[in-house]
Amino acid sequence: MHDELEGVVSALCVKFPTRSRIDIQCVVADVYAQLAASASITAHLIPLTLNRSRRVLSGAEIATSPGANACAETSIPMRHRSAGRSVHATVA
């Protein structure tokens, strides 16, 4: 999962060169956590994360979670609902 999320971050860094990598990592981690929390099928989480993160970064959509854009850590715990286990997405 880490490599896939890092791929999303890298692609968005190219698309948004004026945004810091840390900002992009935070958006991606937050969006992924939101999607994973409500997903019953997880096969499409990475493309959905890419698309929603792109919209958030372009200003077309505001992240809606209480911790949105409050990323201060390098590892964000996320609960994988379908698997019933915690997953840490490293964003450093």
C-alpha cells in the first residue's frame, strides 16, 4: 500500500509543482483514510484517492474530515474496514 500511495503523491507533485510534498502527502493520506473508512470494496481505493486528492489540491473540493489538512505526523494510522486491521500509511 505504501508504494501505491507514494505513487499517487509523486504524480500529484508533478501536477502541482508549487505545492510542497508534505502538503500533498497530507492530502493523500487524509483522502485515503476517508475513503477507506467508508469503503465496502477496496479494489479502487488508489484511483479514487488520486482523483479526489487532485480535486482537493486544485481547490475544486474541500477535504471534509475533522483532521483535514492538519497533518503533522509522518505516519497516519488508518483502519481498513474490510480487513478489520489497522494500516499505517507512511507519508514521509
